[in-house]
Amino acid sequence: TQITKAELREYLEFISALKPKSIKRKIAVIKAMFNYLEFEDKITANPVRKMRIKIKEPVNLPRHLNAGEMLEIFKYAYSQTAQKQKSTYSYTASIRDIAVIELLFATGARVSEIANLRDCDIDLNSGVINLTGKGNKERIIQVCNIDSLGILKLYRRLFMNRIEVSGGFFLVNRLNKKLSDQSIRTTVRILSRKAMINKHVTPHFFRHTFATLLLEKDVDIKYIQSLLG
């Protein structure tokens, strides 16, 4: 009850050196507290209501890879298959790793959308992939690259039994379970590091790179938005 606009202004000055997001979070907590106290009739006047507080956050551009960096990751991933015997799981796992990055880059999908892909969602003959995004919204992506479809067909052939045991998930691990979001992140991180990419690469980089390279090719931004869901 002793806190007024004056004390709140002093507090805002005190935290002004923090990052905008931190300031906004602290203000949100204060607003929630005073709204609660007002609702419960613990205070008669809410001092926050009489203040205009605007915190501007800097606009950070999405981080992405350039075409050269993307190529280096693919070159390294494909080079690993030549060094392994085809009868080993190590070989099939390297094919799966390629399938992961091919899917991420060819579709611009979120990591969760790739992890939850089912075999029935993919028609590798026509190149049509049915993705389910946020809010269970479905969208269709057409993959046209012959090499991408070729590696996905090889992956499916090698993993078909595991896919069936997993309950139909397209990307599976050696325990015949769905490949988790974290496993996909780890795969991307390891491949990019070994390809000598000096960035902390995440699957979301592929999504931003997908969009950026399409923009550079003068693809309409509305069409790119629909592809990204």
C-alpha cells in the first residue's frame, strides 16, 4: 500500500541497465502482483494503471547459413557414407543423418514437424510431404530435387522394418523408436561442427536458410510464408 508511481519510477531507473526482455519480464510480474491485489481488494488504487511504460526491443534478424556453408554440411554428411561398410549400422545411421538434413532443408520445417513425420505422410514417388504444424494445421510441401528424393528412398529401404516397429514414424533410432527433437538437434550440431562451420547451428538455421535463399531467388514472400506454415 506504500508503493506509488514515484517508487515504481525509481525501480524502473534502477533496472534500466538490464536487457529489454528482462525489464519487460520484471514489469509483467509487478503488473500481475498489483492486479491481483486490486482484484482481492487489498489495495484501493493500482499505481501501475497510472503509468505509461514502453520498452522497445531491438529487432534481431533470424540467423541463417549461406549457400556455401549449407553445401559444406551436405558434403561432409555425404562423404561419411563412402567411409563405412554398407552392412554396418554405422552406415545406415549416416544415411539417416543425411535424410534428416535433406528433410530440414528441402521443407523448411520445424524440428518437431520433422520428428513427428510419419511414413504415410510422405509420397517419395511424387515428392509430396504432408506436414502438421502448430495448432494441428496441415500443409503440403513438394520436394522436387531428384537427389533428395533418392536419398530418402534409400533411407526408407534401409529402415523399413524399424519404421514399422516404431509405429510408422519416418525417422527412427537404433532402438526402433521415433527420433526425438533433441536427437535431430544433436545430429545437426555434430555435422555442422565437423564440416567446420563456425556457428552454433540448430535445425532452425535450416528453416531460416530455406526462407532466405528463396527470397534471394525472388520467390514471393507470401508463398514462402505458406511453405513455412
